[in-house]
Amino acid sequence: MPGRGFDLARIGDGLSFADAVDDVTTALDASRAVVITAPPGTGKTTLVPPLLASRTDGRVIVTQPRRVAARAAARRLAALDGTPLGTRAGFTVRGERRMSDGARVEFVTAGVLLRRMLQDPGLEGVDAVVIDEVHERALETDLLIGLLGEVRELRDDLMLVAMSATLDADRIARVLGADDAPAPVVEHVVPAFPLTERWAPASSPRLDERGVTRAFLDHVARVTASAAADLHRSDPAADVLVFAPGAREVTGIAHRIRDAARGFDVRELHGRLPAREQDAVIRGRRPEDPPRIIVTTSLAESSLTVPGVRLVVDSCLSRHPRRDAARGMSGLVTTSTPRSSSIQRAGRATRQGSGTVIRCVDERAYAAAPSRPDPEIAVADLTDAALLLACWGSPGGAGLRLIDPLPADGLAEALETLTGLGAIDDEGRATAHGRALAQIPTDPRLARALLDGAPLVGPRLAAEVVALIGGDLRVGDADIADALIALRGRRGPDAQRWSRDVDRMLRFTPDAGAVRAGVDDVGAVVALAFPERIARRVDRSADGATFLLASGTRAAVRGALAGTEWLAIADVARATGRVTADSGAIIRSAAALTEEQAIRAAAHLLTDRVEAEFAGGRVTARRERRIGAIVLSSVPLRADRDTGRDAVRRALQDQGLNMLVWPEAAIDLRRRLALLHRELGAPWPDVSDAALLAAADGWLAPEIDALASGTPAGRLQLARALRRLLPWPEAAHLDDLAPERLEVPSGSRIRIAYPPWDDPGARPVVAVKLQECFGWAETPRLADGRVPVLFHLLSPAGRPLAVTDDLASFWSGPYAQVRAEMRGRYPKHPWPEDPWQAAPTRHTKRRS
């Protein structure tokens, strides 16, 4: 009979969500896919799985975004059911499993279920899947929704429930349901207890180039210690929950609070802690125990309920994955917490009654934070996701109903990485090597380092390096080799977790025989994982050194690694500051490398070709051997014509026509043609920069060949090149429509200054001495009479006296004033009272 042993009434006793069980049952009667939204702590994670188990004989799988949440949910359900953990309710997370063959409900992380589905796409024996905490929009959760939607097309008996504390329910319902029939939505609303908001901004910055400042950690600790003391006087049974962005900050704040707040049990809660310590925090405390101050990451934001909390202190900082496509970097960055997440954090104080939240920012900074977090699919590295989709048979997510599609730029970058790893073929399908990488529970890059590194350096060293990098462990002074040596001799929680990860990785390594290697070979493993981050030193100073990565990024490092010529970099991030002023990035973890190891790890990035460039007015070429952007050797040589042409064309694209040396004749002709094109249109050619560059292979082809052959740019005849654009037979009228010179009444032929081709409002100008134009009544016009010439009438010394395009009006009016002012200054030159009757001249009175 379905539902063996689960007593929903007993399990739901005291849980708010028990009131919604009938609504969920009704929704499941109408649809095999349901969306549930309810506040944190109401009991939906505890009640929905056994409810689904009561409707089927198969197993119910419940996904959680974090291991600690999966363990906690399984333990809670088993305790309420009165059965040992793993008997009817258990869990499977990375490195730990508590499940019997007959267990009905299994809590897992999303990553565990994704990899299981690659082995068992039909989910044999599973009748229902619950995806919890969908609102966090974790990448693996989004992928699960897409894959499970495809499984349901083949298995109409599979029940699928999406649950969240806060959710865009209608949107998720459309994805889970059919095009014309969204999944039903069950919304459970609980009246909120009163929440008091307080603000405690710090007087100094929260963040600098290194991350969270020490001053801000001091501030959060002081605020917490003071507020906890006040709370304890009024409510000795209440606990305090403090939110920090990451494990490092959790430890720093907790250490400071222990020094400042006596009489409290200060606990840490983050993903790096051993499972037993995490579980001890979640279980709560006994009445006789001292009050607790729990410092946590976003772990306790919504997926976990920590009992007894009445005060929340929020740093209003979060750590999220970010991909920097411009520098080829990805990793965790610390930013202001989105307001929706801050609201979730504050809600932990009102789980059991009225509570208080103290935010360590002012109201303006809080209002300026993003309204909600970006979906991880939009900002995270997609390499692992792209490999999983390729193995599933849907490269790039093709054909899947996803909440959001994979962003094109991030997907392209991931596919390029997977191609370099040999994980996918030219059509984006998974290769046998790619499927092997996908079975290893770590990033595909690290999986490649494990499989390919074991034969080179031995399985243990390869596993140790992969476990260290993949475990997000602190690497002091950025030196992975030193961190590895320290871990081998340490006994703390980090070392224990690392040791367990090493043993787990060893299960996937091939037998390499008797390979002898030491810590000097750590870089070889790192380089296999991140060949695009192989780096060579390009500059060194007293502050450190700058390295050029194969990807083209420059990054800086301090300490002993600055003295190394080659590095294999595992973690690099954007930064500012003196040591990174010329790089924009800082190396956070790396290992020394040899050139031979670099070439072996990055064979797919190795090139040997002639590189030509146009610089200094001529083409130069070198034969260069490179690893990506890193030059291994460079020998000068003469470029062949095709290589030279490519260099000239690249320069034209990058620098435009300014790379050419434009003589006066060419400038003048181009301006004349621009005027005719503007005024008369076709067939007179467009000579704008864009038009000339687009047609360069035509009008400029002989000159491009000349440059490619080594002719300096200054020797080109660009006027001759421009004349290739002249239309025939209209070209015969060029000098009539736009003459180079204009004959004035004195007989002088004055050059016309045509306006620049990119200044359509300017006019052609003739600058001529006033005396040379006596008696000239009609202003000349160019371009078939469309454009009047603008005259700059000059003094005998060549200084402007008047500007006009109406000579008749000038002689009849303004000339009299000019004559009165100038005849005394220039008495040797004619200033007739009647300019209409005077003879035009370019000479003095005597010579005239």
C-alpha cells in the first residue's frame, strides 16, 4: 500500500504548512506538476515529501541547494517520523550517504541528482521529485527543471513539485506545465510577526581591493556584541544570527565577538565546517545552555531554520559567482546583498515571534542595492553546465524548457573551454573523454587535471591538488604548493575535509604505476586544469610582479611567486591598487611551472606562425611561437605578400585611414569630391571614412599591395588612388564643378579651400586681397551653381577685413567703413571711393 509508515498528522503537528496539505493534495489530483510557495520555517520541506510518498510506492527525491540543508531536512523528517535516519528518510550528499534500499524519501543536493540522471535518465524507481528553494535560482536547480521537464514527457507518472519561500510562481508554473496549461500554484500565507528594523552603518568602507575590510568586521562584531547584551537582559532565551558574506568573514567576526561578548556561545555556520558541527548549530540548544550568537553565511538565509533566533545582524554583503568574459576569469565576488535576500535574512528573527534586524548600512545604501539577485545561470561560469547538457544530448540546452536560456556569450566561452579539454566534438556533443569527466564530481577542468595529471605526477599528488583547488581552501601568499605542504601536516577541520576529498578523488584516478613526483610538480596539475591561465612574468618591481596569461589578461602577484618566471594560475580576480595598476587583476592562487610543463599542458594553445603588423608607416613581420598570448620565441623576417596584406587590412580596421600619410593634393581632392557627393549625389562617390574603408580593396588595392611589399606609407600617391573613384564620363567635369582654383578680377588664380569631408555645414572659402576684387559684383558659385563661395577679403598684410558671400552688397555698404579705417594704415595701396569703377590689382598704387 502506498505511503508505508508516514503519519502526516504526527509529522505536521505544530507546523503551519499542515493547513495547506489539502490544497497540495487537490493540486496533485489535477496535475502531476505543482508549484508551492510558503515562507521559511512553515514546514513545507518537512511535509510535502511524505505527502508525495503517501501517493506512490516509489521513492521521493528532494533536492536542496546545500549539503547541510539536505542533511538537516532528512534528520528532521526521520526524527518526526520516529525512525532511524536512512530507514525511511535519508540523504545523499557529496562524500556522505545515509540511505537504505527501502528508504522512501531521499534528500540530495541538486548536483548529486544531475549526475545521477546522466547514469539513469529515466530515474527508475523514482516516482516524485521535489525541487526546493527554487527562488535562489541556483544554476544546478535551473538545469534540473529543464532536464526533469524532458523526463516527464517520457514518464507521465513522474510527479514534480517546485517549492520556494519567495517565488515568481506564475513564471515557474508556465515552465513546469504545458504551453496551454500552467502547473497549479499552491500559496501558503502566514501572518508575519512584527519586525523592528534598525540601522548601524559603519564609518569606514565595507570593501576594498582585498575584499571585506578588517574595520568593517570589527564594526559588525561590536554591533552584535552590544545588541546581544541588550537582548539577553530582556529575553535570556533568545539567540542572535549574524550574516556575513563568506566563511572567512564568518570566522573573523566570530573570533572578534568571542573577545567582546562574554557569556555567549559563539558558533560558526558555513559550508566548510564538518557536518557534525553544522548539524549541532541547526539542532538548537538546550534550555540550560548559554545563549548563542551564530555567525553564518547565506546558508541560513532561507534553506535552513535555526531555532530560537530573535535578533538578526546583517552585514548586507553577499558572495556570488561571477564570470568576467573580458579577462577570462570567473569566481566568487563580494557585493551588496540584494534587498529580497536581506528581507529573507530579517525574516529569521520573526520565525517564532516578534524580532529585530540590525542592518550594518544606512537606509540609502540599502535602497541602492539590487532588488533581487541575478540568476546564477546569467552570471556564473557555464563550463560544468554545458558539459552536462552535452552529455544529456541537449547541447547548449537546445529543446529544454528552462526558466532562462543560457546566455550566448557565457555558453560560447564554456564550449570553447570544453573543446580545449577534448570534452565535446565540433557539433557540441560529448566525447567519450567528456563523459568520463562528467562522472567526476568536480569542475570539468579539475576532472581533466585529475585524469591527465595522474599518469604524469602520480594519482595522489593529482588528487591532492584537485581537492585543494576544488575545496575553496585558503591559499596563503597565493602559493598552492605551500598550502599543500601545510595541509599534509595539519589536523584541523579544513585539513580533514581536504583529506576526505582527496580519498574521494582517488577513486576516479587511473592506475599510473610507480610515478615519482613532488610538490615541484603541483604547477603541472594546475596547468592541466587551467591551460588558458598559464602565465609568464613580464615585469617585476619591489611590490611584486606582473604576469601575462595565455588568455591575454595581465595579473599581478606579491610574495615568493613574484620571483618565478612561469606560473600555473588557479584563481585570478579583478582588483585595483598599486601592485595591479597596470594589470587590473590579482593572482589569488597559483603554482610555479616550467616552460616544458606549460607547453605540455597547453598543447592546443600552441601556435607557430608568421605574425605581421603595420606600425610606424610600414609592414614588419616576425615568426612567433606562442602559448595563446604568451610569446615563446620571435624571429624577424620579411613578410610574404598575403601576410603583409592581412597586416595592412588589420591596421585599416583598427586605426582607420589615419594610418596613411595624406599629402595636400590628396586631402584637397577628397574635399572636392565630398562637396560634389553632398550637393549632387550619385555618381559622385562617398568619400567618408566609413565608405572609403568599406571599398578599400577596390580604390586602394595597388597601395595595399605596395605597403605589403614594404613601401613606406609616406611614399604612396593617395591622390592617384582617389581618382580611381571618379565616375566616368562625369569626371571630365570635375574642374568645372569643383575647381582647384578660382580666377579673380586681378587675374590671380586663388586656391579654393574646400571644407573637410566630415563637416557638411562648412563652405568653400577663397581668401584674397580686397583690392583684387574691385568691381566684382556677382559671387561665384560651385557644384553647378548650388554652393556660393565664401570670400575672406584680406588687407594688404593678409589679415581678414570682411567675410561675405555677397560681393555686390559688400561694395555698396560695408566697404565704405573698411576704406575709412584702412586707407590711413595702408596709404600705398588703392582705396578708391568708388570700388565699382576702380581697376582690380594685386599691387600698390605706384606699381599699378
